Amino acid sequence: MSAAKNAAHVTGEVFDESTNIAYKVGRFLGKGGFARCYELIRRDGVQPTNVAGKVIAKSSLVKRGSRDKIVQEIDIHKKLNHAHVVKLMTHFEDKDNLYIILELCESSSLMELQKRRKYVSEEEARYFMAQIVNGCSYLHNLHIIHRDLKLGNLFLNGRMHVKIGDFGLATIVQFDGERKKTLCGTPNYIAPEMLNKNGHSYEVDIWALGCILYTLLVGKPPFETQSLQDTYSRIKKNQYTIPAKIASHASVLIRSLLDPVPSRRPTVFNIAKTDFFLCGYHPASLPTSCLTMPPKFDFVNKRRSLAGDENLLQALPASSKSTRAGKPLTSVPEHRMLRTEPNDAAPAKPLPMLNIETRTDYKKELLDLLTSVIDAYPGSHVRFDALDDILEPSCRPVFWIGKWVDYSDRYGLGYQLSDESIGVLFNDGTKMVTDSAFKQLQYVEKDGKESYHMAQEHPKSLEKKYQLLRYFRSYMLENLVRAGGDMAMSEGDELQRLPVMRAWLRTRSAILLLLTNGILQANFFEDHEKVIVCPLLEAITCITGKGEMYTLKIEKMKKQGYPADLYKRLKYMRTQLQKMIDGAKGSAQSSTEFKGGSNSEAATATTANEKREPRVHH
């Protein structure tokens, strides 16, 4: 029986008899191998605690080897306690399943971030790599080799802190010089000594760090090809190219980490001493908007050395070794394992940044994506309650539109993003958005040039639009947003850069909304269903009228089918997106002027001559 068929399904509540603690089963987080992960709500205290629960059906562990691997994973992981390692809190079992309770990482992993962003800035890479090196230093100090370091196993919590997870392939070095013999890991990250069967040790993790840094900065793994054989050939030949755009200190570090000779690679304890970490701006924190949008950095005269900076790799163990593990004495054979998964300081002052409109507007990509999934529809009627095999919760959008108000007869379209930030696409084609705390303003000119201001210190030229933004915000707060006190700024929010509305189109049946990060959303009026398409993760998210959210991978939808109702909605979205594209080609007017176009379902009650009160929609 396949792993998918054997994967454990749980609902309702699970109970740990050894501690008398009950966990309410929340949303499905994802699956891999024999395990399924859920968000669990621990209910023993006054304040419920949200954790992640890895559930493994005992029926999938019939083979002795399978159970031994799980036992070894738990034995290694449960002893770990570090800020940059996912915490294993407890584990227990009942007659059907084994449950591993883990720290919840709300922001998914660096793999989803990289797929949305393609590549990150050097400052962000430095921020993430410092934490990964921290965690890896901790592991190596305990004689643990992770052996599967990759973007998909580097999780992010709600504060954008990196957590190393998945210790299924981890091993312990029993004595200095021991060389492991297992072929294991993920193809794009496997070190050459592992492929050459020369025995391996801590250096395979160093190699993986080089692959991770390269992927973050360049946008793809250094040795990636279309075939496994070619990828392995490039790894063995050390055949890769660093683009000229990559800074010299980053290139030097990448080359040292990807040295084909293991003994020449730096130890994890020496990586922090390289120029990449010592000669550049190191943000103390990052906002969650970085999951989909680049942050706003002040690059002018703000670079500073981090030598002596308290923020630099604080968590490196005081007893960090500076010497390498000894040379091999004996070889310890192990079972062959191979994972063949797909690829997976003072804050800077805000200032005007890049032209947001010069980046891809995603309309063609969205149209092609919708066409591909519509054309592949097999005609099978898969119900929403039977979508297990095509669900991909890790691909849920970071931002979507929760509320909107159409006042385009006078001013424009106001909207609220899922993080409670508020924006307006004005009739003149300019845009303004404020964070949920209403502390920072982001303004985009008609030509796409961006500027950033503290809300209370905006220029006089923006006063009228600022007051209109306040009006839209107050109107939505009073009508549909839940009541509550003012929200405080979170760490990293000073670098936050939000997506803004690029275009919208309204018909009698629905409204289409396009954000600058590529998200296309359709809100259907009759049943309040929302369909959100992400071209970067190639995923579709459905939000029902009751607020239930389902995220589906398009690749799986093509192969396994999807509900007929969703098929109809996607066809409608494609038709309206084409009209949006045609409207943009037909004139240089702003996006608010081609809503509905000339089709028979043209927008109702939105003409410029009408005088009416706005209506809030959700």
C-alpha cells in the first residue's frame, strides 16, 4: 500500500494518556511520506496553545526498518533545545497512530518563500543564513549531522525566525573520524563525497549550506538540471556558475562551502567569521511581508560592519569547536536511503525604492495557468470534502483581499488585506496603503515609483489622499471589521513592503482583484466564495462563504481532477481576466476605468456619473 493511502487521518480530538492532555485537531498543514501534519490546540491550560502534530499511522510502520527510523528520529530530536531548531515537545501513541508534537511554524518554510520571491536580497540571505548557521553549529557541537538541510526543512515561525526541522535522516557521529556510508538526502543538495561513496561526515551539511545560500541569492540550486543523472554529474564535476550580480564576499563564501574536497570546506563554527557576515548590513528582524514581497532597505550609507555587533550570530555556542572532526578510522555501513523529492542592528530608515510597476504584472502567466488547469479538467466530480490528495496548505497565500469598498464614482476602490492593512487604488491610478497599525504609509505613483513615510509625517502633497485613506479605513472598520484596540507594530515592520492593488474588474457576478505580487482573486457575490490564484506557487486557494480555506496545487489538480463548481469559477475568471488584459491594451487608462469592459455583465452602480454611498463587501 502506498504511503498516501497509509497516511493517518485524524479529526476531533487526540488524547495523551500519559499526561492527560487533550489536543483539538485544527487545520491540516500538509503531508509527507507516511505522516500527516495538523495544527493542534493544546487545551490543558488557561490559554490554549497551538502546536504542530505529526501523525503517523501504525499500519505504515509494520516493517521493522520503518519503525526503527522513526524511533531514531525521535531519540535525536527530543534532546534538542535551540532557538533555531524546531522544538519536539512530546510524543505519544494510541491504538492507531503515533503522534509527535512539535513547535508550530506559522510561516511555512524557506522553500515557499523562495518560490514566491525567486531570490532574496543579500541582506535577507545574511539574516536567514546567520540563523541556519546558528542551528547547524548547535547540532555539530552535539556530534549530530542533519544530512538533509534544504529550504523545505528550514521552517519559519510567525516572527520570521528560522527553525531547522525534519531529523529523519540525521545521524550521530560516535567517534572522531567516523565516516558514514549512507547515500541520503535530496538530490540538489547531496555532497560529492556521498555520491562517490567515500564516506562522509559533518562536511555534507556545510555543502548543503552552500547550496542553500546559492539558491537564496540566485533563485535556483547550483547544480539543478532536468535529470537526476545530469545533476549528479555536475555535482561530481563541481560544475556550476555564480552570476556576476552576486557580490564578491557572497561568491567567496559559496565557493568555499561548495569546495569539492570536504577537508577544505570551513567548519560551521568558522562560517560566521567570513566577510559575508562581517561586511554588510544585517537586519535584526524581518516582517512577514518578506514571504512574498522584498523589504524596503535603505541602501545608501547604511552598510556597516557587524564586527562587534551584538546581533551577529549571538546563539553560537560558547564552546564552539574550531577544529574539524578527525579523519576516518573505520567505515560504518548503514542502510541506503535516498530522498528524491522535488526542489524544493538599528533598523534602516524607509526611503523611496524601486519602481514596482516595472516588475512582472503576471497577467499573461495567470492566463496561461488558468488555461492549463481548465484544459486539463478531466470531467470528474471531486467533492471539496474529498480533496485530500491535491491539498497543499503550505502554498496558501500570504496576502489576499478580505474586504473591499467600491467608491469609484468619486475616489477609487478601497480594500483590506488579510493582515488588516488598508489600501486604496485611486481613480487617477495612484495607490496608497497603510500597515495594520496605521503607522506607516506606502505610496505608489501612477508610473510605479514608490515612496514610504511615517503616517504622521507624510508630505503635504499627499494630505488629501491620506485623508481619503483614513476615510476608507474608518468606513470599513465601522461596518465589517471586528472591533478592537489599535494594533501595535511588530518587530521588522519598519521594513515591511506590502503588495498593492494593480487592477480590478467588476461584473454583476463577481469582482476580480489583481495584486502586485501576482495574486489574482475573484469574489463571487451570490455565495461569497473567493478563489485566489498564485502564479508563483502554481496554487489555487478557495475560501468558502463560511470562511473555510482550501489550497490546491495545480499540478495535482491536472492529474487527479477537482470539483466541477471550481471548474466553472475558473472558466469565469479566465474570461474576465482576458477582458482585463484587452482593456489594458486598448487604452492607457488606469485600471479602474476598464472594470467590466464592454461585456454584457458590465459593472453595475459604478459609473462615474452616479452619486451614491459606498458599499462594503467581503
